[in-house]
Amino acid sequence: MKDSRDTISAGIEDFRKKWQLPWEDITVLTGGDILTSLSKHQVLYSPFNWDYAFYQLDDAAAADAILNDFGTLGAKVFREPQFKPGTRIWVAVFSEKTTAPAGPWPNPPETPGWKSPVINRKVMDSAALPGELSPFRFKGEDYLLENVLAHYVNPGTPVGSRSHENHFRIRRESDDRMISIPLLNHYFASAYVWKDRCYCFAMGQTKDGGSIGTHLNEIWSDDLISWSPVHRIFDFTDRNEHFCNTSVTYDGKRFVLLYETDNPSYPIYTFHFAESADLVNWTTIPDAVYAWDKYTGGGSLHWIEEDGMYYLSTLDLYPHPITRKIAYRFILSRSRDLIHWEDAPDDRPIIVPDFEHRPDPERHPDVYEISVSDLEYRQLPDRLKIYYIGGNQWGVCDNQVAEYPGTLREFFHEFYK
């Protein structure tokens, strides 16, 4: 999805003409982490709702030339950090004298020559509250670990409020019955079963008033009702590094834990990896990082023995091709060593948002889906069931499911044909 210098310059000109503003009211910026840059300038996650557009380059010299061109015309320009020479760099334009249009974004046309193998997308029929789901099978029964944001438990409260009440639940799928609430004041939990024991990994919230935490914790159970004391895997308080999502797989020799953090040496979120022989004592794997040059999140890690590969399903930030605004899709990557990664071709995402879908029409009728995230899989005898959430990446979401008529390995191979 790279854009040429001419395309970007024309887009910036069109933005100014659309709003009929002088150049002094236009801001142009470049940077390697567009989410952080636009948040810093209060374009995103602020009360202002200014209009903007953004584009992708791989050429820092061309990005500098664009800033020089529009700075000469009178626009305000900012150079934000790039991660490494030769990596992607974003160019954005916005104005504080504008308001982003309301309503849904148009669904873009399908990519010529490519059709996603994902079928039967729909909202999940369950009493599970909206939030990240982790499917697992335990002693012959299918279950879901269900992450719960407190504002969904307390209707009418603002999004993100009462975060100390965030928690995760265990729900049996056959009768949709809630079995237990293992931990309060924890979020971004995932489940992994080994030898009839269920292990749950979760971020322990360590800051009042926010769903963030510098502790990665673990508990386990042999019956899903009685749970072990909390075991601390990592404590990153001293370095002010916060945890998000986790995923565990077994590669035939060791257990591998993916954990997502906001390590300040990288973009706002990156995946790191640890190994263990017993699922309790974990050691970080040196140099094993994914997405050191881009935004990511909500990773799901799977080892496919026949391929000798780790496959990583992950969130990917990209520009909506028509509105040129930030959207989030799910893509696939793979690696033999957790260090060198091969993303599937850019025009072959696993799943993209349905931009006309409203994830919570009763409480938030003005919110439309711009993100699909936190994708997980359950292998059934005749198909692969896919769980994910759709929403706005800011606490308004719903649980959705889809299918693939085959195995997990066959599904992954679809994206590398």
C-alpha cells in the first residue's frame, strides 16, 4: 500500500481545497509510528475529532521533500522519529479548523485476483460480553475465556470507566453457561490447556483508572473452578513497560509465550517471546521480536509441525483506501526462529472491517466498525471456527465469528500460495 510522492502531494492539496483553508491552517507531519504521532498532536483519542488523511512511504528523503514543499507554502510541519533507515514512514495532513465527517466509511472493492477464504461472518450468538475471546478445549468440552470490560457490566457508564472491575470469565460453549470468574482487576487474558490443566495468562492492572499493567501473571486449574494462587511471570514496573495480549504454543521441544508490550524502544506495541519447559518458569528469547517497525496487537501464535513454522495472526494498522484514515485489519506472518518474519502479501489480509457495521447500535449508534482484532481459532472436525472482535479500537465492540472449510494449516497456506 505504498504511495508515491506525487500521490501524497496531491492528497495534501486536495485536503486543503476540500476545507478551503489557507496553508497556515494546515499541518503536515511525517513519522514511523503514525498512531503515536497523531495521538500526540491530538488528532486521535482526543475530544476534537479533527479531519485528517495519511499515506505510506518507504523513502525518508521523499518524506522530507514533502515537508519542505508544504513548509515553504506556509503549512506547519513536524518530523517525528523514524525507526530505522529504509523502513516505512507515514505522511499525514490535518487541520484544527476541521471536523471529521460522521457516518460509516464506504467498504472498498475487493482486491482483484484475491478473495479471502474466510466465510460465514456474523455476530456471535452468546451471552458473552464484548471483549477478547480465547477458545480452548478442556476434558472433552469446548470453552471460551472471555475478557470483560467493566463498562459493559455497568450499562450507562462511560467507555473505559470502572476499569478496576475489569476481569475475565470462563464460559462453556455447549450451553453458554458461565463457569467461573478466575481473576478480577486483570485483562488481556488467554488460556492454554496441557495435560488436563488449564493455564491462564493475564495482564495484572497496576494503575488506577486505566486498563494497563506492568505485571504479567499466570494461574492454573484442574477443574476451571478452583484456581492456583497468582504466579508472577514478569514484572516490568522498574522500566515502566506495560503488558497487553498473550498467546502460547508448543513447538515439540518447548512452550513459547508471545507477550505484547509498549516497550519504548519500539513502536507503541510490539510482540516479544519467552520459552518454558513447564509453563510456569519463563525466560525471554533474545532478539525475538515482531513488529519493531510498525504497529501491531492482539497476536495469536501457532506452531505447525509439518511446516517447521510459527504462524502469527496479528493486527495491522493500514490506511482505508478511500477515506485515507486509520483502519485495522488482521494479517498473517510466519517464522522459523521467531526472529526473521515473512508477512503474507500485503493484499492478502485474513480479514478486514465491515465499515458499515455498527458493533453497539443501542448504546453507541454513531460508532461504526473500523477494526477487526484479537482473532483466535478453534479446530472443529469439519471446519475451522474463527473468533474475533469488531469495533473502533477504543472500547466499543462486539464478538463475531467466521469459518474456514478446512484445517488450520490449510488456512494458513491460503495466504502464501
